[in-house]
Amino acid sequence: MSSTPSVPPGSVVAAVDADRPAAEVLDAAVELATRTGRRLHLVNATGLGVVPWTPDLLEPQARRLEEVRAGLQQRLTREVTAETVVAGAASALVEASRDAYRVVLGAGRLRPLPAAVLGATTQQVAAHARCPVLVVPRDTELPARGLVVVGVDPDPHAEPALEAAFAEASERGVPLVAVHAWWWEPPDPLAAEPEWAGDWGELADAQHVVLAEMLGGWQERYPDVEVRPRLVRGQAVPVLCDEARDAQLLVVGSRGRGGFAGLLLGSVGTRLLHLAPCPLLVVPSTPRAEDGQHEG
């Protein structure tokens, strides 16, 4: 057993708890590997405890992981590989992301740890992974159809998330809902003018222009994708959760200075990771040079 994962380049990596494999995570990983024609690789991280992981302790985990792998192999034509690493879940998955196409994990626990630690695992992987991370809600059935929703931020750091969202919508053959949420403090409730009068209307018009400029180039690159722009005055988390309630995928970026691009740097990102009503794809702000390459 190794302390670092050995991932076949370009594969879909699924985080697996050998003791309690999450069916929704495995289903999402199988669907992604099938749709993209990529290999599926399972990573089971033991965690680091007080008692050293001896071969006698590791053998039962390896046996259970092999049972999971064999079951998934019956659903896929390409080889399914698996490994158990003696490491913390977050560090193992971040390391695996260096060679992976996508990392797939659950929004809930990977191991039976206190809630604060559970949330930290998902957040750390989503914030620090080198490849996009697909976070699958717990105890939910994957939507067979539905739209793809992307959070749009007027910042260069948001470009990789937009690109991934257009590519996902194109592959799935569904429309893309591009949501730009903006928020300022509401006007004085005692003011004589209505809320959207004067400067509020001008601000809304400016945001419409920003959204159109952000989407223009991508619409030319993906002419097959029907784009539905949505400009919503509101706060990021409730707006995106509402827009994605019937979606099959929600896409956001992981870096930036504010708005959607800064999601995973504070409480907003943590809430969205655990409140998103559908699978959430978190895309790093700086794509790797090899991300466009397919495994052999």
C-alpha cells in the first residue's frame, strides 16, 4: 500500500469509502466515464490514525474495495482500476487530481468523522484540486435530464468554469442557463422612488451588458448549445440553488476576487458545496495545459 495515489493519466477518479461506498458517487463516476470514454479509477483513503495501518488491517479494506471494483467493471467496457492509500482523504484526492480528468466525491462524509471534519474534506478537495471536481449530493438520484447551470462572474478567473459549462451542455445535448447574480443594499424603504428607478435601472442595464460580453465568445465556439442568460438581483447561494433545483449539473469556479469566482474562499462556497440541489462541478480558475488531452 502506498501513501500517494497512482492514477492512470486522464482517468475519472472516484473517492470510495471501502466500508461505506456511496452509490450516488459511483453512479456519477460510471456515467462520466461512459459518456467521455475514459477509464475509471477508484481511490480509497484509509485516513491517518493513532494505530498504524498494518497489512492485517489493510487486507479487509483491499478485499472490500475489490468487490466494489468488480461490480463496477460489469457496467463498463474499459478497465476499472482501484487502490487503497494510507493517507487522509483530502490530501489523497488532491494529489490524485494532478493526473485525473475529474475527481468525483460526495458532498457528505467519506469516513465516519465529526461533521466539521466531514465538511472540511469536501471543501479542501474542491478548493485545491488541480482538475475539476464533481461533488455529488448525498442520498439523491442523479437527474436523467435537466439543464446545465453555470454561475457567471465578470472576472477572467471565471473563464475556465464557463468553458467547462459549455462543454458539458454540448456533450449532454441540453441548454445552458448562465446565471449572473448581483447584489447591492436595497434602497431606503421610505424613499419615494420605486426600487428599480433611477440608478437601479442603470445598474441592471450595465449587468446585462456584462453578461452578454461574457457569453459572446463562448456562444460562437459552441453554436450547438442553446444559451439562456439569467440576470438575478440576489445573493449567490440562494440564487444558484433556486436556478439549479431541476438541473442535472451546476458549474462554478474555484478562484477569484469576488462573487461566484470567490465561492470556495469563504462561507458562501462551503454552503453551496453542501446545499446544491444537484451535482456540482467546481472548476479551477487556471486550467492545466493537459486538460484538453484524452488518455490513451
